[in-house]
Amino acid sequence: MLLLDVLRYRLRVLLRPGSCFVEGVTSPYSLMAASRGTYGEAAKEWTSADAAGFARLLAVPGSLYERAGRQAAATAAAEEPSGVTVGGAIATPAGESR
């Protein structure tokens, strides 16, 4: 079968001086036929539970990024000295010794 055998279509164009507009294309092999198209749960390909699971899967990278940010902030806070630096020396709060 030649490729040209499959490429049977009807094309509607509007010709105006200096321009050409495609108004529509129809073909017996179209995958975009509105009369036969269904989407979502009407297609019976997934349920609302499947959609909720998919949304949770899509959220995983964002939650991992947020968790890593919290852990990095906690690590940075733990590594900072508890005192305030004064002239290069660390001043410790009253009652603490270094």
C-alpha cells in the first residue's frame, strides 16, 4: 500500500488576494473525528481513583524538593554557632561555656 493511498482527504480553502486560508480538512482516516471522540472517564480508560493516584505521582518531585529544602535549612541552622560574633570572637550567652 502506498502512502498516497492512505492520504485521501478533503480540503476546504478560502482564497483571497494575497492569501490562502485553510478552513477545514476531512478524511475517513481522521483520528480527530468529534463524533467518535471521548475523553476522560467517559472513555472508560481510567477511574477517579486512577486520576487521584496520577495527581499524587505528579506531586512527588515537588514534595521531595520541599523536604530537601527543609533538611538543608535544618542542617545549616545546626552548624551555625549559637553565639553572636563580636570582633571576630564568639560571645556566648550567659551561663554557657565554650
